[in-house]
Amino acid sequence: MTPTPTLTRVAAPDESDRARDTIEIWLALDPEAQNEQLARLIAAAVHPGPGSALERFAATGCLKAQDALDEINDVRVPLEREGWVDALGRHVLSLGGRS
């Protein structure tokens, strides 16, 4: 007789207060700082691995624009996240050659 697998659901802790606090802090930032932080967050989510230009940008804010754009061109994400990659690319392009 084969045992029947049991599914167990674990409720996630309520993070509503933390989400509200994070949103309030985010909204207190000026728009340029919001864009920078969002771009770094996206880079952290899509970078190809340690040592990459996007990983370095996510971790430190140091951006080598051309290297990052080369990596962005190779990023593969689900359709619903393509907007993230587009936004990251626009941010990098808006900075031009600044490193």
C-alpha cells in the first residue's frame, strides 16, 4: 500500500504593518531616489549571477551602463515580468554612460 501524501498549509505571518511602513518610507523618497532603488531591486531579481554588472549594481549602486545593458539584453523572464526588465533598461539608458 502506497502512503497518500499529505498537504499541509502554513499561514504566512501578516506583513501588512511592514508593507505599510515600507510604502510610507518609499513615498518619502524623492522620485529620483525611488527610481534608483526600484532599478536596484529589479536588478537583484533578474541578474545572471555573482560578479555580473547587474548583481554589482543591485548590491552597491555602482553601474557600468554598457555591461548592464548587455546583460539586460540576455535576461529571460516570464511574460508578466518583462515590464520589470524594460523599466530597468530605461533606467540604465537614462543614466547614459555614468558609472
